[in-house]
Amino acid sequence: MGPVTSVASDAASGPRQDRGEVPARAWRALAVGAGGFVLFGFNSTATNLAFGAIADTFADASESVVSWVASGYFIASAAFLPLGGRLADRLGRRRVFNAGLIGFAAFAVLSAVAPTIWILIAARVGQAMAGALVIPSSLAMALPDFPLHRRSSAVATWAAAGPLSAAIAPSAAAALLEVSSWRWVYFLSAPLALAAFGFSLAFVSRSKADDDPGRLDLVGTVVATAAIGLLILGISQGSEWGWTAVSTTGSVVAAVVLGGYFLFRSGHHPTPLLNLSLFRIPEVAVANLANLFMSTTSLSIWLIWPLWLGRVWGYSTSRIGLAITVGPICAGFATLAGGRLADRYGQRWLMIGGSAVATGAVLWSFFMFGAEPDYLRAFMPTVMAFGFGWGLSNPSMNSWALSRVPQAVYGEVNASFNTIRNLGAAIGVSTGVAMVGAADRPDVLAAYDRANLFFACSVGLSCLTVIVGTMWIDRTSARRAGPRETMFGE
């Protein structure tokens, strides 16, 4: 695909026009797509609650190895989401969505019956690869049916499926763990995926495939997977191997080399896996960089905080599930409200304000979490504020990026956003687990303090990126002669 030119100016501000009604088929397609997104998010969040039980089942494996059950899921998602977005735009979005659901169900069953930790990790990687077909198509198959002035609300509604799944997962997983095994956490995903498949056939219209799809860069998929995997390997195993050991530095250097080669291929391949021309659009570039920093915290801190509750405050599994549920609930409400506010006022202040609130929330955990349990003053305000801040900012970043590109590349842009989201999650999980270490370490409080400070810095960089990026875009736009037309109108 050739370079994509921006068809919008600053959708971060200003009211919208084009007041067409939303057809019922758009809401039906969005509901089915959001259901697929819920499945993907549920499996990642539920794994966080099941982490201890999985580690107990495979007691001969170290915690850094067990962490690959979570980080491997994010790595495979990050590596294969661009391919999923390409396939969705090329082959038809409903077709790719349905294929992903079938694969997701099959690998969920394999995860549930895995006899060894390595088979479980492999099954989780396969499940993530299937999910990489579901996510980009889940939004792209619905968005074209929405009028231009309602697309921020549509993106926010779809994005609310993330916090919804995160709200459901802790309590549901905790209940399952109390009465049965972690294996049921994965097994139950299979019938839910098949149900979503049936609803897709019934309620979602087929989309037209590309007339000239070209040749996919499958080598790029392998290179990207190896690059991300080696980077996470170096981070997750560094504490065991030694941060200056040849194996650690070699993994990181190899990841950088392969990552550079992947970007080179993407810049020269006729139909690249990652369309770098999209990132020449300033809003797309800024939104994705801010997303990387935000996701390093937002998807991994839900593993670190439950570990804190169990290891330091001595909470039971069911109590952990109830304790953290309030955060995703706040995120869901903020996401839905943020979508309506973005339609009316633009995304800019939602991105800035939300990421600032999320930064303050993690800093609160750094200063307030102590050895003695204090849920009402320390933990509950932290998770509520973080969920609220994320719900305002991250979906607004996604809709801001999508507002800048033609409809033909919605799947691609959404896949790129979620690729970076899962890359950040993989980095955050591996870094967080490496920082907190084993449950019986003598300096456990200091270890969690370091992890919380790392996460606060990461989400703070997200806020700074949005502030500096929007100021830069304003200055660049001011130099251009004449106004540009936005997708949503002015």
C-alpha cells in the first residue's frame, strides 16, 4: 500500500457535523465485535488472578518461566496484530473475525488441558495469534456503518469492552479458583467464542475484500515475533541470568537488530506488515507513542497489584478479585462518558486529563501502599482513579488516530494501535515480574515500591507525550496555508 495521506486536521478539538442517524446494523455489528474483544481481555486479566494457582500446579518451573503464560500472550498479540489487520482489510472483516473466534476456542481448550507449563505457554501463544485476527476486525467491521460524528462514541463503546472484561475477569476467575481449577478459566472461553461466532453469522454483514491484496510479508511476522520475544526474554530472565550476562545482553542486542530489520522491511516491502506511512500522520504517531507508555502500565499493573494483595496483605483469591473489580468498573463508565465528550468537544483534553489522573493514581500507590492493609484509604482510591484516568485517555487516543485515516485502513490502524498496546503490556509484565521477584524475598516492600515507581513514570510519559505532541501538531498546522478538512467536518 502506498503512503496514506491524512484526511483530517485536528479532531482533538472542535464540534462535529454530519448528523446522520446510526443504523441498527451498526449497533449489532459493534455489539458482536465488542463481545470478541471482551473474550480477549478476559483471558489476559483472568490469567493474572490465576497466576499463583498456575505456578503451584507447575511447581518445578520458576516464576519467570510461569510469567510467560501472560507475557507470551501479549508478545504473540503484538507480533500478529498487524497481520490480523492486514488480513481483515484484504479478506473481509467478518470472515477474519470468525476465523479468529474458531482458533481462539480451539486453543482455549488446549490451554485448559495442558499437561506441562511449556504446552500451556504454547497454547496461550496460539490463542493470542487467533485473538490477533479478532481484535482489528472486531471494530473495523462495525465502524464504517456509523455516521462520522458518532465514530468517537463507537470507538469508546468498543473500547469499553476492555474494562468490562477486566471487571468481569477478577471476580469470575476468583470464583472459579475457589470451587475448581484454573483450567476452567480457559475452558469456559471456548463456548463463549463459539457463541460469538454464531452471533456474527446472524447479525454482521460481510465486508468487501481488497481488489488487489498483493503479497503479505510473512517473513516480517517471523522477524517481529523473534524481536519482541528476545526483548522480553532478556528483561524477564535478566534477574536470574544477571543483567550484564552475555545471555541477557545478547538477547537484547539481537532484539534491537531484528527490530531494526523489521522496520527496514516495512519501509521497503510493497505490502508491508506494518504500514509505516501511517505513522507519518502526526496524530497517529503521537497517539501510538502515548499508547505504548500507557499500556506498559495499564495492562501489567493488574498483575502486580493482585500479587501485592496476596503476598503482602494476605488477601485470599476471592477477596483479591473483589478488591480490584472497582477499578475496571470505573474505567468502563469513564470510557463510555469519554466517547460522548469526545464527539462533542474532541479528544485532546480527555487524553491529557485522563493520563494525568492515571499518573497521580499510580503515584498514590507508591506513597500509600504499606505493610499493613489499608484498602479504603490506599488501594480503593488508587484503582478507582487509575481506571477512571485510563477510561478517559486510552480510548480517546485510539479514536484520535482513527479519525485521521481513510476507511479502507481502519483494520490496519486499529491493529497497529493494539499491537503497540500489547507490546507495552509484554514489556510491563516482564519488567514488573522481574522487579517484584519471588514472594519470599526479604525486601518485598522495596521491590513493589520500585515497580510502582516504574509504572508511574511510564504513564507519566504517556501524559507528557500527548501534551508535547498536540502542541507540536498545533504549531505545524498553524504554518500550513489554509484550513484542512477533517473527517468529521469542522
